[in-house]
Amino acid sequence: MLRLPLPAAFPAETPTPSPGPAPGGSTVLTWGQTLAALLIIAGMITVIGLILWGASAAKGVTGSVARSWIALALTAGLLAVGVLAFAVNDSTTRSTLIGALGAAVGAATAFYFSSKSTDQAHDLLTTSVGTETVPDLTGRTADDAMRVLSTTTLRLMVDPTSPAPAADRNVVKQQPLAGAVAPKGTTVLVTYG
């Protein structure tokens, strides 16, 4: 039988590599490598928190930095996990970790901005409705408390567990407290004693 050489358009078959770890490589990190990675991630999260706390204190910001800290810590931690994924010699596992990293960073970013927009929407609602300072009703009779609130948009409500208003009973407790800033139309709950 006569054998002719194959043209260059039809190269000889080459064996396909089997999926799995690379020759001589391990698919898992050693205990020391895992511990070092966890310590690095914990250190990054702590440093991020200290930077945010210091920056907010320097700027005189009175709000919480928890939302920012959570979002940045999640992003930094996920980035570190993504870098550690390259230590795994299995390409399928590495691809899965990188895909999960992208989805998780997207979720952390969405968490940060959705929470922030919720706060802004609340501020917008308060601004559009308007606010009033709650007057001090403690020590006043029922008629006097009603007269004071009639000059505002606030409404008076007697606590159902309170004794009934009477000429000899005064307000002993109110919610919201006197001096608080409340949206217009808020109900002030009073207790008579």
C-alpha cells in the first residue's frame, strides 16, 4: 500500500490535554497559603475601615461610614479572592471563581448605590413635605396641649394605655420628644398621668 504525505492543510492529530490540574501542580492552596490570604484580606478590611473612619472624622461627617465600609470591604475582599484564583491550577475552577468575582462586585456596587439612593429619596421626601419642631407638651392639660398643637400641622393622639384626659391630669410623656424635628402632619402620642 502506498502512503502519501498529508498536505499542510491537514496537520497530523495532536493529543488534546485532559482537563484538570497542570502537570506537577496542585488544585488547592496549602494551609499556610490559605491562612496568609485570610490575614491579608482581614488586614485590608481593617485598613479600609480605619481610612474611612479617619476621613469622615477629618471632614466632620456625622453620618455612619458602615455602608461605605461594607461596599469597599466586599470589593477588596473579592478582588483578593480573584487574585488568589490564579494560584489554582485548574482552569475550570479559576474561570468559575473569576465569573463569581464579577457578579459579586456588581452586587456590592449595587448595594452601595441603592442604599445611598434610598437615603437620598428619604431626604427628598422630607424636604418636599416639610418639617416642624415638636413643641413641649409635658405638664400641659388636654385642652392646653390641643391648643398648642392647633398652631402646627402636628396631630395629637392619646396613648391607649394612658388614663383618660381630665382636668386634674397633665401630659407626662410625649413621642416624638419636645424639640425633635418631624415631618409635617406627624402624630404626637401623649400619655397623661
